[in-house]
Amino acid sequence: MELIPKALVVGVFAAVQPTAGQPVTSEKLNRIWAEVAPRHGYRQLQLAPDGSAAQFFGATPEDGATIQLPLIQVRESITYGASNAADEAQDILKAIATNLGINQFFNLGIKHIFHVTVADNDARGFVMRRLVGKEEADLERLQRGGSLWSGLKYGVTGADGAQYTLVVEPFLADNRFIFVDLDAAFPGPVSLDAVKDRARDAEQYASGAVKEYLDNAEGTL
């Protein structure tokens, strides 16, 4: 089965000392905007009234950035591959960190979103019958007179301490596709230089183990 990368979200928490003064100002946010917007196609800047936070918006809802300390988050639609999106996310995070004068971060979170093609264009049926192992009749007690669909959620902890949460469900807007959401959490201190590597680790898990899991289910058809 083909996994089609759709979006990447990267977030970190900044280690900001309460006694360090105001690390975020309108001037700093405008400086960040001027640096990253032309390179990454951002179209709109939205500042908090007190200048303590900002939202950058791109061409799609999947493109943008949030600066609301302690959270810094970057969202990238994937057009030229997951690796390129991770490069761009790391570049934006570093620009934000440099302009805010912040150099310590913790609890890196990375979300990969994929769409997966289904041979018979029936994602709801594939997930229910092949992954959940049920027919609609098995779940009739849950029905309320209309349609019913199902999905799966797995929690996986790695030897490196990383925590993966995997959600597999039909893409409700288009039943030809399965929606795969992989959230990878890396607790503790983190360097922004590690963003690309951690994003690659999560992507390889999806393109390897998750794809194999779906391929095996498809093979039972």
C-alpha cells in the first residue's frame, strides 16, 4: 500500500526563566516574520495584542507557525517529500530561537500525517474488516440508525524513550484513503539540530513498520 505524506508538525517547549524578562516582543516577532516569511511562503502575520505571541499562516491550513511561549510549533504541508519538510521546519525553528535569544528546549514532538491508498476505494470497510476484524453487524449495539465507521489507536514506546502514538482510521472526507496520524514524543532536553533526525526516525517507522502492518492486512483480502 502506498503511504502519501501530507503534513508534518514539529513542536518544542522553550526553557524560559520567569526572571529573564520578556523574551517575546512585537519587534522580535516582526523580525522573525521578515526573515522566514519570504523563504517559506507565509502570507499572514497575526500578533497577540500585547506582542507576546504570534501566528504565521501560509497558503494552506497545514502551513504555518505558532510562537506562544513556552510552545513553539511549525506546520508544513508536504509537497517535496518528508525530508524536505523536516529541513524547512528545523530552519524555521532555528530562526525563531535565534531572534528570541532562546537556546534551551525540551519535549520535542513530531507529527507525520499520511494518506494511504486502498485498492477497492473502501477505506471504511478495509479498516473495519481487515484491521479491527469486525463487520457492521458485530457492532449493531453501537449503531443509531445511520452509518458506522471504526479506527485504531496504538501506543508504542521505544528503547530510546521515544513514545509513538499511531492512529489509523478512514479519511472521512474521501473514502478512497486511510488516514494515518503518527505522533512521536521525545521527552527531555533536545537540540534543534536533532529535529531532522528525529523526524526521519518517525517517518522511517511509518514507511517501514506501519506500511508492513497495512500491507499484511491487505494481503488477507
